Amino acid sequence: MEALLYFALWAGLFFLMMRFGCGAHVMGHGHQHSGTAGGGEKGGAPNVKWLPPTTDIDPVCGKTVQTAEAKSAVHDGTVYYFCSRDCREIFEAAPTQYLGSDAKAQHSQKEHRHA
């Protein structure tokens, strides 16, 4: 009987934490104070979506690639596109070799579209 009371106490504590405490967001009772979920249109942050450019230059071989079909890699927070898996692997092995000061400046000046 004592063990049953022990487990009932822990089950009650677990229920309260999931309902009102740290687990409330899991059960759909999040901490939205503005009344909109996810910072919607009422005073929250706008819903920003990054759209990749349609074409880019492969930093390894210099080919122009269609980004929709290209292989990609992220280095220092920047997305780079490659014509093949081989070029991507070569870049990932030594990215600084292909990102001299000229390449970094050129890539950072590219126009990025946001919707």
C-alpha cells in the first residue's frame, strides 16, 4: 500500500509539471503571452524564409550550377553549392584553400532573396 501511495504521488507531480510547468509546451499549452503561436502577424517577428539563389558558382571548379540540383555544404554560416559530390568533398577537406579573400568578398556580396 505504501508503494502505491508513493507512485501515485509521483504520478500526480508528473501530471502537474506536464500540464502547467516545463512540459506544458509539449501538451500544446505553450508559453505564448501574445495570444499568437510562433510570433504571428500581431506584433511578433515576421515569418522570414530564406530562398537560395537559382544559380551559384562552384568554388572548387568555377562552374555555374543550378542550386536546385546542386550538392551543398555550409562553412562559417554560408551555404556553398557544388556541381558534384567530388567537388563538395574536395571543398570540405580544405575549405580555406578555395575561400581566399576574393572568393569570400564575392560570395558575401551576392544578392540573397527573402520571402
